[in-house]
Amino acid sequence: MTMTDRLQFTRTSPEAEGIPSEAILDFLDAVEQHEHPLEAMQGFMLLRHGNVAAEGWWTPYGPDLPHSVFSLSKTFTSTAIGLAVDEGLLTVDEPVLRFFPDEAPENPSDNLRAMTVRHLLSMNTGHHEDTTGAVWRGEDKDWSRAFLSLPVEHEPGTWFVYNTAATYMLSVIITKLTGEILVDYLKPRLFEPLGIANPVWDVDPEGRSIGGSGLHLCTEDIARLGQVYLQSGVWNGQQVVPAAWIAEAIAAHSDNSNTQTNPDSSVGYGYQIWRCRHNAYRGDGAFGQFCVVMPEQDTVIAITSGLRDMQRILDLIWEDLLPAMAVEPLAANPEAHARLRARLGSLTLPVPVGDTAIAFAGNTIDFEENPLGLASVRIDPGPESDTIVIGSLLGEQAITAAHGKWQTGRAHLRPNGDEPIAACGAATGDSTYEVRLCFLEGESCWVCRLGVDGASTTFDLSPNVSWGDAGITSIPGRVRD
């Protein structure tokens, strides 16, 4: 048996794991109710007793696509610290300044002197507000020095604030101790034993793993982390992560009710891990990247998403899935299981519908100056797909938008560079055209509508999620003479 074979999860039926297929169907019905057509879960895996009871991906997303997991990266960083502690490289009660003799301010404050690795892990550094913006967008490209230069208003351990730059400091500590960036340190110790292939982690200006964000993984990779935590660090009979560390990491070390209001974000915080209701815990990332571990139910739920309301997904887990979980296997229900399999096999993000011709086909439309940097667009229709020719600050490029289905390709539409995308399009009226676009290695999906009224045009772009305003950006333009 090869290593790859040993690392495969067993696929069973929900009923075999004590879950009715109808409960999962109800969950799917509920999670697909959104105002924005492309706001959605993009990947979902439900594991019970170590087996996959249900899994599905919404086309154009799929199981083999790496996905940005944002702050779910933090749980991997915490795990690295646990491994380093087990190797005797540090303890959690050592002062942070011990690792940064060259980056420390000349006269550190008492609060900065008191800050320990434990405070970084538990988001209790004493900073009154998240320092991440000041660190990452500041003038000093040495982010660790920038972090240490900021005021520490509270005594460490007395004030919880979610602080991604604190996690970054944990990543740098690993590099200081080992000479390896975090992703390389974890490869032989965690990623390779768990069968997580080719993990990519974004880096700081000096080439060090960001730690608090920036990790790119497939949905099943998330499930593997959750399962090894559920199994107290054991994977394939091997103690990959120390059991004592996992027990310590999932315990509540911070009272986070001072700054958090959501019911699953205000019941305690561990070492880069959120405590949840129902004695569950989770790692999570922006827009719904979830690794939910439910010890009492012997369950792991892994989700990749582009969602605005993360709490709603947790609510639905507690409302639709948790109450349905029985202690013993249920009687087989072939009819319900067949319906669930069909549903999971046909999940898709919706495509625009239209059956009219494109009245302005072949005409170039020039846009006024706009924050998106779009200069022009032209739609060249075809029998099964249309070619969208886009002019922007990044140059001119063509995207294929299929009719009635998602067409994969690559494009350079964002500062991220060339990246995999999927697009579909349709003329939705005599003078309107809609193209939907998904960036396949992340959460972002756009609905773009072009309307033409004589020589005047309007281009509306509506994202599923956004770090800022997720509303519609409208760009006026004119049909080129």
C-alpha cells in the first residue's frame, strides 16, 4: 500500500455514520439562500468517526483547487509552535523580546517586556486594537520591528483583541529558531505526514511566511488538520502533533467577550483557535473558511467559501446537522442517500440566463476613469460562448464566457497576477449583457452587468464578498464611434 493510498479517507453513507441524509439536504437548502447569486459555500466536507459522510463542491470550484484560507492559517502556525515546544526550542512563557534583540526598541515599555509567546498565541498581547494594518501597511518593511515599535496599552493577558500581526510574530519566531520559513518547517512535520501536497504560503517583504494568513489549501487539507486535532494528534498510527499541545491549544486561554459579540466568537479563545458553543472549536478564515471540530460528536466539518455572514453557517450547523447526529449508525435509507448523492454531484453556482442576441456585439465600449482600472470592453458573440475583450491598466486580454455553464481559463484582472478563473455569460435583454466570473483559488466571484442606452453605457460590478463595501460599483461609458 502506497503512502497516498494510506492517506485516503474512507467514503461512507451518512446513515452509516449516524446522520440522516435528509438533514444534510436540509443544510444544503439553507446554506444556498443568499441575496447575491454568487455568495456561497464553494467546498464542503463532513467527516464522522474519521469517515467522509458527505462532500461536495459548487462548480466551477472543485476538490483539487487550492483555496486561500485566510486566518485559518493561524491554526497551522499555532501547531508549528507546539511542535517547536515539543522539540525543546522554546516555551510559551518566554518573553517575545528574547527572540528579537536586534528589532526591539531602545527602551521597551514594561508591557512590551511582559509580552510572552503565550500572549501572541492567545491574542492577548495587550494591544488595544489590531496592529495588522499598522504593521503590514507601514513604512518599515521589517514587520517584526514595526510590531515591536507599537504602543502596548494594556498589561498582556488582560485584553483580548484579534491581532493577525501577533500570529505573524509567531511565524518569525519559528524562522529565528530554525533558520527555516514556517511553511518549510511544517512540511516534514505536519504537511507531509498528513498528505498535504504543495502547500503555498504568502510571504512578507523579507520572504518569511505571513503566518496569520496567506496559506492556500484544498478543502480536504483542512479536513485533515481537523481530524488530526480530533484524534489528539495521531494520524495513521503516528503521533504527528503532541497530544498535550492539542489539549492546551484548544482550551480557552482568553476571555474574548470584551471585543466579540457573535455567539460562537465570544465563548473563549485558545491558541489561534476559537472555542464554539456545544463544546466545539474551530479554526476559521475570512469569508467562511472553516475547520470545525466537534469532539462530542466525533465530527469534523471543513468548508471553503465566499460568504458575507460566517456566523450564519455556524448557526446552520448547530440547527440542521448537530441535532440529527445519532450515537449509533442509522438504518440504511437508499432513496434519501441517492437524492443526497445526486444533489452533491450537481452543486453549481448559478449562471445567467438569456436567449436574446447581443445588440451591441462587436462594438467597443470605452469607460470613464474608474477605481477598477477598466478602460474598455467588447463582446464578440459565438454559438456556445462569447469572447469578452477587456482593456485595463494591466493590458488587453480576452476571456471566454460560456453559455449556460462555467468555462475555465486564466486571466490577469487583478494585481494578484495571472490566475485561474471561470466565466459564463448571456445577453439578458436586447441591450443588457451579464458575465459572471469566479477567481478559482480564492473566495471572490463577480457579477458584471453591461447596459447600453444609445451611445451611453453603464457597467455594474457586484462582488460576492469584499474587504470593504460589497456593494455595486457603477462605471459609466460610451460606445466608441
